[in-house]
Amino acid sequence: MFPTNLTAVLTGASRSQLHRWNSTGLLVPELATKPRLLYSFRDVVALRTVVRLRSETSLQKVRKAFARMPTLDLTEHPSRYGFGTDGNTIVVADNDGNTIDLVANPGQYHILSLADIFESFRTNRGDTVVDFLHPREHLEIRAGRLGGWPTIAATRIPYDTIADLVSDGEVPLGDVNYFYPGVDADAAADALDFHMAVRSVA
């Protein structure tokens, strides 16, 4: 389960956007909407797609494209499809490899692969969205590991476990490996830095 602050950091969407997109139905979290929004791993992937598309075209076109999908029998979770835009329209590649224009006026477009969605990119506001699989050099996200929760690279240790250990300063970064062998000071620093980024989301 991904709460809104972690989802915001991993997708580039602000908390207010996440709440607005939930209330308008653009992307409603699969896991919970009350008492708070809780997103699934595939919700986070779909939200990265929305933010990436939004960096190249208008939100109105993104909304229109997503609203039109069910009428074209594209009813699977949005994370299952490949999307592309030429800035004027949005297309989707279905599971049979067909490309369907969801808005109008098709042009030259590149279907975004998962690699495109996962790599770091800039939002329409100019903010940098973290690399999804490696939000920090020593952190990684794997769908099959802890449900996609960010961990110390090559371990099953959640980033926030390490951040909580060092955040009050009682345990120096260099001493983390006494508690968690294999977690060095650089990994602990990345965990703390990412934790602070997540906590700073307004």
C-alpha cells in the first residue's frame, strides 16, 4: 500500500492532484479511498503515466483519453496499456498490439514503454520525478519484493526502517551495519534523504 506522500514522490503528482484526480475519477486508488487514499503498485505506475503524458499535453486531453477507454472496451487497469502522445492527441496500444487514438487528429507519436515510464522525467511544472526503480542510488523498487515498497538495494529492508533508525541522530550512519549487516553508510544516507523527501510532501 502506497500512501499519498510516498505516491507523490514516486509519481511527480502533488497530493492535491492525487486528491483531485481521485474525486474526478481520473485515477481512483484500488486499495482505499477512505479514511485516506492508498494506492497499489500498479496505481503508482498508472499515475506516472498520467504525469508523463501531462508533461507533453493538456490534462483535459488526458482526462478525455482515460474517460474514453471503457467505451472502446479497454477496461483493464491503465497500467496494463502503453500510451503515447504527439502533444495533440493521445493513443493507446491494446494487448493485441493495435494502436487506438483516444482523442482526435492522430500524428507522429511514440508509445511510452514501461522503461520510459520508469525512468526519471520532468513534469509540466519542471519538477524532476525520481527514477521509479531506483529513487536513490542505493534504493530500489521491485514489484515482487514487499509489494513494491522501496527497499535498500539488493535487500528486503524497507527504506523507512533504516531512516527511522538514524533520523534522531542516536545511531550514526556508519553504525547502521551493526544492526543491519550489508547496509552501509551511503545506503543509510540515501534512505534518510528519501524519507525526508517523502515527509516533506505537503
